[in-house]
Amino acid sequence: MTYSSVPMARHQIDTFLSEVRNAVVATNRRDGAPQLSTVWYLYDQGMIYVGFDANSAKHRNIKRDHRVSVCVGGEHPDSRTVTIYGTAEFVDKGDPRFKDATNRIEVRYSNKEEDAHSNIERMLIAIKPEKILAWDYN
């Protein structure tokens, strides 16, 4: 059995990442092992924004090592996948991107405008892609 694959063009990647999907973020644990976490995300102007709990392992890992990977796959029967390797930057709560991205992520996935996680200290990272691998296996 052979599988065919075609690299995705930039406009196809942009369209794919703009659709509501879950992503898997990989961070590096202290011992070097990868830590994988399913997350909600926002793709905006070539950047990936991910919010999470300040008490999470992701937060501790990224504070120590800013290198991350993000994988977004299509759900069956969509056999496309985009993997992004990049560096995470913490977005300060005073930065206008913080409120904009966290609100847009909340609305994107829950269709609610209010913050459902208001009792949790939230963090936001912006991931600048350094390398993108995108394949269409359909």
C-alpha cells in the first residue's frame, strides 16, 4: 500500500490553520523528554497564539526553554497536517494582543464572549514559526 502526499502551499496552510481545530503543543521537560498538550489556539498573521493556566507544566517548560512545536491535524477523513517548529514568546497582560487573542480564542472554541476561566491565572504565548512542514495526504 502506498500513500501519496502533496506539500501544502502557503495559502492552503493559512486557510487550514484558520479553521477551528485542536492543536498539540510540544514543550521540553527538564529531563529533555517532550511534553505534549492538546490546546486551543488562534492563528493570526502568521503567528500562533496559545493560552494556558499559569500553573501548568507548559508554563514551567516554556519559561526554561522557549523552543516549541505545534501540530495541527485534520480530523478523519481530512488527512492534512501542519507541523510548526518555533520559539514561544510570553505575551504580557498589558500588551493589547493578550486581551485580543485570549478573547478570540474563547469565542472561537466556546462561542462565549465572557472569560470562562476568569478564576484561573492565564498565560498567553505567541509562537513565531521558524520551520513549517505541511502535507496533504488526501
